[in-house]
Amino acid sequence: MKIAILSRNKSLYSTRRLIEAAETRGHEVEVLDVLRCYMNITSHRPGIHYKGRDLNGFDAVIPRIGASVTFYGTAVSRQFEMMGVYTLNESVAISRSRDKLRSMQLLSRRGIGLPVTGFANKPDDISDLIEMVGGAPLVIKLLQGTQGIGVVLAETRKAAESVIQSFFGLNVSVLVQEYIREAGGADIRCFVVGDKVVASIKRQAREGEFRSNIHRGGTATEVRITPEERSTAVRAAKTMGLNVCGVDILRSNHGPVVMEVNSSPGLEGIERVTQKDLAGLIIEFLEQNARSGRTRTRGRG
Ligand code: ADP
Ligand code: MG
């Protein structure tokens, strides 16, 4: 196969591992900086140019699109889909996963466990919004944050009110969420390929912190997940329409709850901790599924 990896940086661990895994299996790989792909949007022969050259002959695309380039990156992926090239994760599914509100609404429609979550727009409604999610302490989240930035724990009702008011005052939308205290600052990252969880790690926040993100100083260890957690992760991936993703779960008193689904999950932490060849599994998934014109819009919304 001829595989394109959409990535801004060849030297990133995940990109390097995907190149290595593809080449080991005898495939040809090219890393394309998504911001240097430009598009010819015609109905007869949609195309993509790259640094002056017409891109063609690719059998599959692996989009590794950073949160800061979601808009342009998904447009380029969509263009590959228009050209009949198979994309590992479809552009619509990536867009869905980048919006926390949209993702939660889709997951709730399928009855997947979620923390009680509220969303409002007007300062007048803040008081009832806080009641709705069960009062303080509660978690306030920006719709498009990553790496734990934009996630605030408001310990008291007063703090919650003033933080939400400040965001509204700046015209910034936030989600307000039940705080899952019993998770103890830990979450479970389930790495899904196709319809299987192929690796799972537990990330534990550092002392005095509730966010388990590695970027916020969290540490990871391998973990055995329950059958319920496994099926929650697989159903969440299916609902989002993602073939490869990281499903983050909190262990709550009322069972596993999904916090978010990441469409470009990093390989570094989870491969090191579990000693699994996840890059190899991703390439094998492409070998089994990448067929021209096979990409179709799945899921809804
Ligand atoms: P990001 O996209 O920035 O990673 P998340 O929604 O994943 O944002 O939240 C970051 C971290 O904060 C999570 O990994 C988890 O440890 C903690 N967290 C988020 N929401 C809750 C919650 N409702 N209850 C308890 N902890 C939470
Ligand atoms: Mg997260």
C-alpha cells in the first residue's frame, strides 16, 4: 500500500512509530504536512496539491490532526475522501470528537454512561444549571480544551457561580459537569482499534491535582479493565464513527462514565507502558480495511 500520514511533524513519537510499522510491513509511506496540502474542489476531478506536486496513488490516509488545525486538517481529509482514498478516521468523525458538547449529546443518545452534564448560555440560568448537575463541587470545561487546560474544579457553589459568570462574560461557552470524586484523580484510557480495546492504561493525577493528564504531571500504569468498561469504550468509538481512538473513562459509583473520545490518540505513553505494538495494529487495520471508495459517513450528527 501507499500510505499518507497527515502530521505536522515527522519526528513526533507517534508519527515515527507509524512510519516504522508501515515500512516493516513493506508499505510505502509519506508524511504530509496538512497545512501544505491545498485543494482543487471541482466535481469532475477533485485533487490535492502538495508543494507544487499533484498527490495521487495513495491507498490510505492516517490523519493525525492536532486540535489547533482541526478546521483545515478535516477539510484536507475530506478532500482525500472525495478522491476515493480510504481515511483511517473519517473527517466527520474527527470533527464530532473535537466538540465535547456534540460528542456528549451523541453518546447520551446511545445510552452510554456519562457524568451528569449541563450546558447553558445566559447568566440568569447559572443558578438552576448548577442545581441541575447536583451542585458543588463541580467541573467546568471549555468546549474545545485539550491536555487538561480549560478544565476547572469549582469546590464551592460561590466559586462555580463566579467562574461560570466570568466565562459567559467573555462570551465563552462552557460545560458544567458533576465531579466524579470517587475516581480519585484517575482515569482509564482505552485504546480502540476497530471493534476492540487493544490496550488500556490508568492515568493517575499527581498529588493535589484532579486532572490525570500526563501533560499536567499524571503518571500511567497498565490496567485491566472490566467487561463493562470494555464494551463502553467500543460502543463510544462506534457511536463517534472512529476506527481508531482513545476513549477516556472515569470509574464512578454508577459505573464507567465516558469523559471524552480522542480521535488522534498519542502512542508514546501507552506503547511504553503496555509494551504493545499499537502502531503495528493500526497498519494491520488498514491492510484489512483500506479499499478505494470504502470511506463512508457513519454515525449521525
Ligand atoms: P482534556 O480534553 O483537556 O483532557 P478532560 O475532559 O479529559 O479534558 O479532563 C481532563 C482531566 O480532568 C480528566 O482526565 C480527568 O482526570 C479530570 N476530569 C475531567 N472531568 C472530570 C469529572 N467530571 N470528574 C472528575 N474528574 C474529571
Ligand atoms: Mg482528556
